[in-house]
Amino acid sequence: NAGVTQTPKFQVLKTGQSMTLQCAQDMNHNSMYWYRQDPGMGLRLIYYSASEGTTDKGEVPNGYNVSRLNKREFSLRLESAAPSQTSVYFCASSAHRDRAYEQYFGPGTRLTVT
Amino acid sequence: GQSLEQPSEVTAVEGAIVQINCTYQTSGFYGLSWYQQHDGGAPTFLSYNALDGLEETGRFSSFLSRSDSYGYLLLQELQMKDSASYFCGGNTDKLIFGTGTRLQVFP
């Protein structure tokens, strides 16, 4: 039981490049979330998927897109990376939307945009 | 908008008790969660208050007062391993996190 896994662990991009961050969970959870965390800062919600087939914007969605591929997988895409998107990205899941208060986090992807 | 404010840093010594406060400016939260994050690690869930009052989980307790839009996390018998950042979060069908408090425990 791996919990929440994220790939890659580290990535360096040049401004304007695109990439997709992958997230998968094996806990049969219905809800999944993407956050970014800047140095010394809190976690800000980018997008979330309360259930398979739905996605909603969070606090900071600009510059990102998401895909809930199936119940297990939720990907985050940067279409044209900018230095302001340098951050640590965390994916998380919860059993369902009514248990959003208890989330399980992946190890994070450390992204640098130069 | 929705915002949750926490002190940026708290220091204490081993064996002591420390309280980390969280005040929020929003309506509509169902309750208040607390998470711990060690440097370089991922956040981990500590506790949740759906109702006003105190919830106790071992050395950690959490409190919520909806009428005061206020909660706190109480850590007792502090250990060095408790040095970490602590985040409160208000939930609906998603979680909005507070600004975070860095706790440093000294020997």
C-alpha cells in the first residue's frame, strides 16, 4: 500500500516549457487535490477533484490545468512554465468530499523554472 | 475571502507545553484541521474539530470556538521531534490552509 505517489520528485524547466506532474493513490479515495508550497509559506490549493469526473478551481488556478484520469490518478499540467511557478507541488487525497479535513499527502515534486 | 492566520514562529524547551493559535476570517467552514510538516517532508494529518470544544489525541489536543472564529493546537510534554511546521485548515469540500507556524523545540 503505497498511499499517494507523485512523479517526478525533482524537475528543472526553462521558461515556456510545458510538463505534467503525475499523482496516483491506491487507497480507493474519491477526492484528490493539488497544492503548491513556496519557501516558508503555507499550502495553497490549485485545483481539486471532489469526485471522479469533476474538477474545480482552488485558490491559485491560473497557469495550470488538471485531469482526473480515473479514480486513482489526478495530473497537473503547466502549459507554459514561468519562474513564478517555481515551488514544491503536493498532491493529496481524501476518502470523499465530506472528509476533506483528513487528507493524505504525496512526497511532493520540487519544480524549478529558470 | 477565506483566510486563516497563525503566528509565524513559536519556540519552547523540551518537556514544556506550547499553544499554536489559529484565527480565521470566513464563514462556512465545517470545522478546523491541524497538520504537521517536518522540513523537506509532506504534511501529515493530526486532528480535526467538527464541534466546539477540546479534542485530545495523546500529547496533542485541539480546540475550536466557532463563535470566536478561533482554534488552537496544544502540544504537551514537548519532544525534539515535535520541531516542525504546523498548519491549521478550514474545510468545506476542500481545505484552505493557514499561514503556518514553525515550532522550534530546544533541549
